[in-house]
Amino acid sequence: MPLFSINNFWVVTVSLLFIISSNLAAADDSQWRFTTDERIVSIGDIHGDFESFAAIMQKAELLDSENNWIAGKTHFVSTGDYLDRGPDSRKVMDLLIKLEKQAVKAGGKFHVLLGNHEVMNLMGDRRYIADEEYAAFLPEETKKDRTKHYQRFIKLHKLDDSNPSKKKFTQIYPPGYFGLHKGFHPDGYYGSWLKEKPLVIVINEQLFTHGGLSATVGKMGLTGVNETLLQEMKDYAALWYDLIDAGLFIHYLPHLDRVNFAQALVDGKIKNKRLQKMSVIKKAVRFLEVADTIISKPESPVWYRGTALCHQFSEEPLVNSVLAAFDVNSAYLGHSVTDSHEVESRFEGRVFLQDTGMLKKAYRGQASLVFHSETGNQVFDATHGLHDIVEQPARMYHFPYNMTEQEVEEFLLTAEVVASEEIGLGITKPLKLTLKKDGRTIHALYKSIDTDPNLEKEFRWPRDGNYSDRYHHEIAAYELNKILELNIIPPSVERKYKDKTGVFQFWIENGVNRSTMIDEKISYEGHCTKKSQLDLMKIFDALVYNADRNTGNVFFQKDHWQIWLIDHTRAFAARKTLPDGLTWSKLKISNNFKKRLQTLDENVLEKLLSPYLHHKQILFILKRRNAILSKVGS
């Protein structure tokens, strides 16, 4: 038989056509892209707060008094987290299901996305379900089911059938637990509805997702996110249910324990005959394959917080690249509650944060809707009605007692010093001070070093001026960082302590410097990439000519792992060249940061920095600014 025949030709041709068509189908994301000339409205996290959700929808005239759709051809988007924490998640889901159908009949579209809490429920992580939510499923829970699971429970834990045992069982499995478990089964009423919901959609040139725009989301695209990740979630959910029924898992087993049990079975360490069936082992093998799914990781579209929390100057290049990858110009997110409980924008109106803490019991916020418009989005909320959306500062930070940066400065200037202690770090002999005022307590770092008194007032720049070590430079660095809207240097003010003037600098609580991280092998665990934050530091250090940067004066705060810089007393040399050691081709700088650098003006710098810097030091800031922009491009 010849190597190549007409039959082989057709087989090869058909195979190639199948592969090509499959690839095209995989790349076709049209089912998650929508275009409309009609109104678009979106909402953030509802968290089982049926009353607030229905009220804001009625107030905005999207629903009538019976919660029926009256918004016509409007496209409405819920970006997820309608479940958990609140008492009425089931009522919320029932309303969403109804509105999906009614909107279609009216020529509109009601889009429901998955958030991390929907994913968690489907995958068996039910830590945040309120007792009222379980109770809503009591009608689906039979006495037979509850008795069966109770008997298994006392047998597994070797307990007597007693009131204490029943109490412990009820604490783990509240009334309605098994009814909810049935409802969220992949083939159950709510599970089958939820599992088909997307993670990301695009309407016109606007992207909607729950968490954020991670690099992984950008690489996967609409098809990768909505097919690959959802399939892994579906497989995990189905296998979790199957392996509970098989007896390998118990309902409340945490994820890592599930993985360990599945691995033990695959490795032959579990000798139970019923579990050693090939059908069960195959499911355990597949479970291990999907257990590491990205959908449950920090970079997941339902979990990523970097877009909402990271410094805009360090996060902007990533945001721009992901928006470009999806061919959109803006994104609308939930997941991260805004401090103001108002919808806010970031990145010059390219990202909108919609989670305003609707569930008052948990977040003390309000219900809000975003009305989308090409001429400018507006928010409709329970407190103010329809109004414009405010842009966030480049970096958000929670000062103690919800104080503003200006209030912290005032506190540092006026609060009573009630205690001091030597820190024992550095050659500047800093002190840690305890300040009190109006029942509030804050700590501050105090330095008074000044090798060149009155340097800022000298007519000529002295030969050894570049070697000066002055507390004034710490304040100048802080003020310059404010001008640039960097906000990566703690509030710093000039004040006397024990008749000696120095700097009072806000003490970063819960912070860890890089030296400690290295010595104690503490891992960086932030949403924001460490490199992008260090790039900001390197550019700022080049601007102020800080050749004294080391691992001991770079801090990360452990809650969100955002960077803080201290120790600038030896900065601001009068040099126009940039410090050695920077590989500029590897540094990323955002367009926004470039703009801020470009706006630096001699008059502004003189006005704000002349109390701390010599005129020549100020001029050389501008010279180095020009050199930096020439390195990174204008």
C-alpha cells in the first residue's frame, strides 16, 4: 500500500480542518462579548442583602414595587458576590433568575457573573454562609438525610449518641445544611445555574469581572478564563460531591485536607476496599489535577485585589496591558470595599470599584449602581441619588483612627510625647516616641541629626555639601513624595523634642523591613508585585540622589504588603548624574508617574522645599528629573 493514498489524504485533511476549526472555536469569545446602544447599569457585591438590593433597583426605576423588570432593553451586570454573609442569599438568587428571564423578554439582558463567594460555595468552601442562609434550605433537607449524616458523624468521631454529640453536629451542620448541599450540587437547582455563569464579560468596550486584572487574566483572555477556569471549577465541584458520596471526604474537610486524602488514596495508603475501586481512584487522580486550579489563587479574576489596592503608579502598566489584551478601555470590579462606601474610579477613569459595602451588618456601607455613559459614568446610591464618581488618590492607606494624612501631620505636630525609647538602629540614633492626644495614641520616629546647620540658607553651596546628613532631608523627601502623589514615605514634620528640633515621622505599625524578611525567611505575600514597588523606589531614589538605600530602610506593611521608604537624611546631593547601579531597561514606569515627574516646577519646589533644601539641591532635582525622563522616555 503506498505511503500516501487518497484515503490518507482525506483523513489528514479532515483532521487538519478539525484542528483548525477547534482552535478557531477556542479563540472565539463572541458569547462573552456584547454590543448595545442601550443603557448599561452595573452593581457590585450584594452579599445576601435582598432588601437593600431590591430597594436600590426600585429607587432607580429598574424594578417595579413587585420586583419585576421594568428597565426595557437595558443591559444590567452583577459582578458577583451575591451570596454569603447576609441572610437572604437564596432570595437574591431567585430574584436574579427571575430578572434574567424578564429582561430577555423585554429585549434587554441581565448578566450575572461569578464572584469568589459563588465559586467557594460551588467548590465546597462554605465558611461564610450565615445560619439564616442554611435555614432557607430547610424544606429541601429530609429527616432521613440528617439522621444518616449524624450517624456517620458520631461513628467517624467515635462519639456517643448524646446531647453534646448532637450539639456538636448541629454546630458543624446547621439546620438546612444538607438542603443547601443538595441545592448547590452541580446538578442541583442553584448549582446548575451558577456553574454556567461567566467570570468575565465585555459590553461594548467595557470589561466586567469580580476581582481584578491580574497578569494571568490578561494572558488567558476571555476564552481561557471562561472556558478553562470554569471547567476546572466544574470538575472540582463534581468530584468533591462524588468523593463525599464515596466516603473519601467529609463535607467540612478543608481544601488542603481534601488534597492530602486524595493523594493518600492514589498512593495506596488508604486500605479501605470500597475506596480502592478503580472508579474512585480515577476520580481522586482527576481531583488532584484540578485541585491546583488558578480560580482559587490570588491571581484569579475573582480573587485578585491588585487593581483595587496597589499603588496606581506601580499597577498601571499591568492594567493597561490587560485592558489592551481584552480590547477594552475600562473595567468594572467588585470584591474590594471602598473606604468611602462610594463607587470610586482609579487609573484616570479606566477602572471603577463598585463594592460599596451594601451589607450594612458586615461593611456598614450602602447599595450603589453605576450608570454607564460615553460622556461620563455616574453612580446612583441610597444616600445621594445620582452623582459623579470620584477618582481615588494614587495610593490608598488606612491611617489609625481613620485619620487623613493631614490629620496625622497635625497630630505629630501637636500631640503630647508621653514616652520614648532608643531603637538602636542606624548612625542617626533615632528614637521611637509615643504620642497621645484626645484619647488617641500614635508612635513616631524622631531624628535630630544635622551635620550642616543652616545649609539651606547658605549663599554658596559648600564643597562638602554633598556629604551632609540632615533630618531636613527626611522632611524634604516626604514633601516631594506628596508633590508627586507617590505617598510611599510616612508623614514627616519638623518639631522640637527636649529643646532639639528634628523630624517626627509617623511610625509604620505592623511593618517589616527587607533585612528582617531575609534573616527570618519571611515571604512576600502581597497582591502588588514586589518588583513594581521596588521600581518606584529606585526611580524616587534616583530623583533625590539617595545613595544610602539598603534593606534596612525599605519596609513592607504586612496587611497588604505595600512599600514604605525611610532614611533620607543623606539624600539630595547636588549632582546632575544619576546614581550608579540602575538598569533602566528593566524599570517599568507608569504614564501617570511620568506625567507627575514632568509637572515638577522650580517655583513649586522652591515654595515647598526651600525650608529644608539649598537652592542648588532643588535645581539638581530638576536636572535629575530630566535625566530620568530621558532614560525611560517621555
